Amino acid sequence: MSAYPQLKMLPIQQYAGINRYDPIRFYHWPVIGRLYCRRIELCLAECQGGARVLEVGFGSGVTFLNLHDTYNEIYGLDLTASAHEVSAVFAARGIITQLQNGDVLNLPMSISSLTRCC
């Protein structure tokens, strides 16, 4: 049994907000797809769960099914993905996300207010 979570995915045609840079098409390819999934699974294994999480570079939202299992609130920031379209895909499945377009080097106020100083 693997110590890493298995990446949960929607059928590829159900993802929205995809642009030409989104690697979602690779996740279902033989061999290469397993490498893409494994990369995400390694990252998900580091997530401890909790009140909220910020996905920087959310793309098509490939991690949202898994993150929904361990976090109460999912926030996302992406330069190019359609925040509205991606959010709608997951809202239809009962997964509410707070997604925005923006740059991690210039965080929008609504995202920067989520961070706490220790």
C-alpha cells in the first residue's frame, strides 16, 4: 500500500478554464500521465489538512478533489487560468473555492489577508 494519496481526477472533458499552457491533457497519457500524477501525489502527501489552503498556480484545479478532503477552505491564485470557469466546475460538485487571477509576487489583498505572521 502506498503512503501517498492517490490523485482524484474528473474525466478530462469536465475540466474548464484550460489554456494552451495547462498540462491537464498529459495526466491521462500512458507512462507520462503516471509521472504527472505522481508529482502531484508527492505534493499532496505534504499537506497536513486544516482550515484553509492556498493553491498557487491552480490551473484547471486538478488538486481540488483531494484538497477538499483535508481542508475546509480552498483558495487559489493563477496568472492565466479562468478563475470563474474553474470555480464553477467544482461548485457544481459541492466544492466551493475562492479563486483569483494574480501574481504571487504581488498578492491581491484578499489573498494576502489570509496569511498570518507567527
